[in-house]
Amino acid sequence: MGQAMLLKFGDFAEYPSIPANFPRCGSWGGHVFKDATHRDQCPQQPVQEYRHECARVCQRNVHKTCEYNFTVEWYLTLSKACYDCPFNLTDCHRPHCIAADGHMRAVVAVNRQIPGPMIEVCEGDTLVVNVKNELEDGESTVIHWHGIHQMGTPYMDGVSMITQCPIPQFTTFRYTFKASPAGTHFYHSHIGSQIADGLYGALIVRKPPEDEPHRTLYDEDLPSHVVQLADWFPEPSNARFIQFVHKEADFFLPVSLLLNGRSDNYEVKSSNPNITARPPLEVFHVTQGNRYRFRFTNAGHTKCQFKVSVDAHNLTVIAADGVAVKPLEVDTFGIKPGERFDIVLRANQSVGNYWLKAAGLVDCGFLGHVALGVIRYDGAADEYPTEDRKANRLGKYLNPTISEPGNPIATHGPGFDILMDELENFENENFTDENVDVKYYLVNTTNCGDDLCQCTHMVEFRLNQVVEMVLINEGRPIPVEHSLHLHGAYFRVLGVGKLGSSTSVEEIKKLHEEGNLRYKLISPSYRDTVIVPDNGYAIIRFRTDNPGVWLFHCHFNLHLNLGQAMLLKFGEFAEYPSIPANLPRCGSWGGHVYKDATHRDQCPKQPVQECKEPTATGNRNLSPFSLFQLVIFVLHVSWIKTGQL
């Protein structure tokens, strides 16, 4: 707790000379905080009532610079800041009280909140976020702005050892970028398992009301109607990750689901063991007769997918991954890690309380988990609904989990299940005659097994090429789908399908070349996250119009940590935006930079040469690799460009 002091022997002038290449500590945004007053700038009223000055009704051609201060630190659920929570429910809403699911555990939090502070800005605003690392264990951190394309600022994407060096303990990095494109996005750590321990939050970028394509469909778009879903462990996730890798392969199942950081999964015992209480659930207030825009994000880190519904209410989907779609009324929708959906809820039922349910599937389905919130009509009693918490909502289902065909929660049959490639973009577009410059087959590897082989992949494209990728999941050795997220760009989802109980690269390539795969070229939806089912495929198409090196990876954090990621390089380094003069450099601290990664102890048992480097028009196995290996190449070329090497 700081019980230490320094003894200074002599004057600095009498000290041995500091080596010329000795690294310096400090803040990384061109400034140093003069004090720590930014750390606890929290109003005394409940945190959710405080709104930044940039959270406003947007106006055309009116932009602001919106500055936020984030402190990342290890913190505790049910800490002393919670006073008598959950036995006094008012205490659970105190600033800095994280009740979570009622289980006490260490967390990684931004400003002592989970989810972290909501960012609300207008499209075109300049967003400035000062991220200070106060993690007491010395771990570094970064923050990725999921859904922001970073046009002109690729070095602000927040990917450790790819676009920036990780932020060391007791230093501050200033992120500065334009808030674009508009939509429902979120931020999260892109280092280790920090997202799994609580480092995530909503990032809402709005348009002027007259520019919102669906503005006539809803009356209110409130920050209190942002819904952030996540899965949750009873202990820091690194402990589970290590045990998963080195001992028990089935040890990575979450035990709770959180909705806006809340769950009542655990009973908390008082000093009297006969007296217990549970934390409160999130309550969403509506007025009968009004229509409300709800914004959903899935910040989960496992293969946990949510089936979302509201008892007695239909939902109208109006946006996916921040992009407007043609309105689609459904009974329920699925949302996977990295995905976002905007829906309109019509408060057209009798005054009362109704469950908002996010039923867990796949990894979260084994224990019957359901994340719950309450839709409370004005005038209704302050109580929870009496209906069954886990009752399965049937009916029209958007984005089902097609990797579980035998699961009655996942499949309702023809006419009810709506796959993501059936969702239509709001704009009427026809890509039938579009010229495709590059076709690329991307395959998950099957030759790593227990060895966790590593191989670095980067695919290079010229600027402004149209690229079509066929993502192939052979479902071996374990049948599991993958949630693939692309930084820096949207892609169009042309087709998603599952081919029975098995498939192969050769089969899908043949079907694709013959035109026998699902293929939608009329108004396909724009996404940045796509689900590739096991024994199946997804076809995406995008334009390489944003110069930069962009990460393309599975959003299941376990898969990412095991190396399921690659880089897509759009353009040549000479075409990239200039690197800021004060952007910190990574490297070894001995006056040199490693020229290769042979010091890393590459572990594949098979020969390294099996990791091939085909051309951008061929095939490539998407095999695990180490992100650390990429920094040597990316930074080395960057420094040559800027004359630093």
C-alpha cells in the first residue's frame, strides 16, 4: 500500500552516466499528468446518471473534441465501496460498487466500473481518451475501439504489439481519433485476458436525428437502454486459461452471465449465515405506448452466445454491427462475441414487469445460464416478473446457432430461422456485376492438435482492391464455430452455410467455383464480425480502401490467445498515414532489435516449413501464431520508413 521510501545517496551529477539507449518511463500521449485528480472523478449520484458533455443531440457539421480519462486497475467485486450491498440494495448503486453476480473476485476495471464508462459522441467528433495503467501486478494494457475504422489513424487501433506498444504500469497513453463510423460499438482490452476480467464498455457514435435512416421507427434512444452482455468466471481468467492449456481442456466454461455487469447468480451470506441476499438485476424503464431503441453488444470472451428475447414483446432489428438494415421483426435474435444489434421495442403490453432474457448457448448452455434484465413499465410495481426465468421463446429467430442442429433452443426449422446472410442492408445495392480483384480461401488448420503450433500469417493487398474471402471451417479436430472479427473495415456477408456433419477445403472450393454455395449479391448486410459454423463456410467481400495493417481474428478470447489471428495489410507502408513523432517504439532494451523471432522458443513439433506463405490469390491455412512475432517485422519496416533505423 505504498509503505516505502527512497534514500538518495549523493547528487545526480555524482552518479554514473546513464546509458544512451536506456529506456525512459513516462506517459505516451505527449504529456504527463500533473496529479491524480482524474482517477476518482465520479459524481456522488449513481454513476449511470452522469453524462459527458459530448453526449448530446447531434447536429450536422457541428463537432467537438471529447476527452475522457480512463484509469485501468485491479479492483474487487463487493469491495468496501459497496457498504451493505446486497442486503441494502441502494448500496449496490453506489459509485465504485461492482456487485457483479454476488461472488467476490478480483477484476480489471476502468474507473472502478464494469462495464467501464459509456462513451457517447457524435460521428465526426474527435475522441481523446487518456488511458492510465495502474495495474498493481505490473501487467501492461491497451484498449481497442471495436467498430471504429481508424481511417487515417491506424496507430490508434489499440492492438498490442501490432499497432502500438502495450502501455506499461504507471504510464498514460493518449488515444486520439475521429469517431467514425456511426453505430453501436464497444471498447475492450486487446491484451491477454483482460476483457474476460471486466475491461470493456460501450462506445455509441450517433448521427444527427435527420440522418438516422430509422428515426421514424422509435421515440427514444436512451443511454439507459444500452445492453452489454458478457460471460463471467468466479476467479481471474488467467488462472483458468493456464489450467485449460496445461491440464483440463474442459475447464474454460463460464459459471455466470452478466447483463450490464449484473447477475443474481450467487447468494451472499451475511454475518448471520441464515440471512442471504442476491445482487439486483438491471431494470429498463419504459412508458406504455412509446417505442424504444435498444443497443446490444456481446463482450463475451468464450464461445458463449446469447439468444435474446423479451417476454410478450416482438423486436424489430434495425442495425447490425452499427450498420442500418432493412427492418426485420423477430421474436428473438442470437448475438455472438463481437457482434452488435440495434432493435426497437414497442411498449404495447399492459403495465407490468417483463423479463429481458439472454439465454446462454454453446459454452454457456451446459449449465442453463440466462442473463436477465427487467423491462419495467411506468406505474408497475417495484418487483421482478413472476414468469419462468428460463422459459424458451419460440418463433422467428434471427442469427441462430447453426452449429448446434440438435439443440431445440437453436433451431426451429424452415421459415423460422433467419441466417445472417439473409439480413439485408438498408440501401438497395446490386453487386452482381462487381469486379473481384482477389479471391482468397482461408482455412482453419487441422494439424496442430495438442502441440499448439505457431505460424505468423500476413496477407498483403493493394489499396482499393475488391477482395472476396471464403472462410472455411472443417470442424476438426473439434467441431466448433468461430466468431471472426475484422479491424479497420466492414465486409459484406454474401453467404453462410453448414455442410452436414463434415466437409473439406476441396469440397467447399468445388462448390464455390461451381456456384453452388449460398450467395447473396443483392443488398447484402455490412458487418465486421461473422460466424463461421463448424463443417461450414462464410463468404465475405470487402474493399481495401483503408491503408493499414489490420488484425483479423477469432473473437473467442481463448482462440485468440492460442493464436487464431492474422494480419491483412492494405497498401504499402509508403501509402500509410505518418506515424506520430511521439508514438513510443517497442523493441529490446539492449541497444538492438531482434531481427527474427528465433529467441521465442517456437514450439511446433512438426517442421516449421509447414507454415507456408502462398500468394494472395491462393489458399492459406489459418493456423495459430504468436502476436509477439509480428512486432519485429511490422515495427522494423515502420522504423525504416520513418528513418529511425
